[in-house]
Amino acid sequence: MKKVDASELLDLGAYEQIRERFRARIIEAKRHRRLSVGPHMTFIWENRDTVLFQLQEMLRTERITTRAAIQHELDTYNSLVPERGELSATLMIEYDDPSERSVALSELAAVRTQVSLVLGKRVIRATFHDQPGEEADRLPAVNYVRFAVGDAADELANPAIPVELVVESDFYPQRVAMPEAMRRALAEDLREP
């Protein structure tokens, strides 16, 4: 999938003019990209459009206008755009109670090796993106994961092939089937050049 290019970014004034329409389109698209895995984990599947939206929103919120700062954000967010044969997701760990969240993030440290996408008979382990300042014995509340699925667009689009997201943690064991609309959206992502 093609990365976002600096030439595609709108300046703050131009972005304000189209923001509501763009935001509405991305919110609608994300309806088919958000997967709750149990009560405390949410995977949001990323693609070029979701990343472009996040980039524009970050530039707007932080009032970023210098070329160097824009390039830094571009480099950071482009790392979320999946490569060919990959699916990419933001994984959010959500607990309302701060003390419960602190315990859970420590208990979930090992989940970096316990998340899989099961595509038919194939088990595809997630690769977690290392983040600056990350602690080995504690999972961050926001994580970036990739699944090297190869040329799996037809499998994803085929409702006869089961697709599940699995967390094999003793602390948080979960298994959820991927809805058909999500599967179609991800299959389209894989077909994108």
C-alpha cells in the first residue's frame, strides 16, 4: 500500500474547509475497521485513508506548520500504513479504572507473543511495533501491530473460510470472529497497489 506523501497534506486552512466531510467519511469507514476483542481490547485496522486522516488531525490539533515537524509526523504515521501482504492495526487497551488498568498492562506484557489472526487453517502471529521508552514488563495502552498475511485477499473475502482474532493470554483469553464487512474492507486493502 502506498505511503502518504507530503504533497497530499493540506495546510491548516484548506483542511478546515474539507474536515467535516473527510471526518464523516473516515468515521463511516472505521465502522468496518473497529473490532472489539473482549471488553478491554479494540483493534482498529489501518490503511492509507485512516493514516491520512490521523496525520491531518494531528497537524490541526498541534498546529504543526514547519516542514521538519510535518516530516516527523509523516514518518511516524506512515509506519502505520501496511506494506504489501500485510494488515496493520492499532490495538488499544481500555480500562476506565486507573489502578485496574495499571495491573492489566503489567499482566498483559506477554501478549506481544500471544495475538494471532487465524485465517482458515493458517495461524498468523502479530508483530508488535517497538515504541520508544516501552517497558518489557508492561504493555503500552496503545500498540501498533502487523500481520504478514501474504496474498490473502480472496481468503478474507470468502465467507466460507473462518477468520478469527485470537488472544492466547491466561490473563485475557479471547477469540472473536471477524465480521464479513470488515473482511471485505481488509481484502480491498490487500488488493491496493
